[in-house]
Amino acid sequence: MNTIEFELLLYDYFSPIFDDSDDVICEVLEMFNDNPDKFHKFVEGLLHMIDVGTSPITGKRYKGFSDKGMFLAKVEIEQVKEQGQ
């Protein structure tokens, strides 16, 4: 992957999250100095925090970042696999 492909990949990923905020995207690109290996190491460092759990109250399943058994950020897991998609 060359630098331009990497920048486009990051832009495609982050622009919908930050409402096309060029400032945030530029900060992310600058932080990783257009270096996919550095970005990979950053993501690798976060992987150990990813967890899946079920709410004991609602029974809904969530995935997110957790620490010491508590979610710091989470999203509900959609039942796409059960629908065969």
C-alpha cells in the first residue's frame, strides 16, 4: 500500500465519523506520518481492549472497548449473521 492509498483509506474511514471534518482527518494523518506500519501498531495496541458482552438487564449484546470489566465505549451488535448476510 502506498502513501496515497493509505491516506485515502484513512479518509474514507474517518470522514463519516467526524462529519467530513478535515481538521480531524489531517490530525490523524499527521499523527501517523503517512505510515501504515505506525497505524497498525496503534490499532494493535487497542485490540486487547476490545470485548464482547451481554447486558444482564436487556439481554442485548455489545462490542466495544473495556477496562476492568466495564465498557468505556460500546455499540450494540447487530444480528446480521443470524439473518444470513
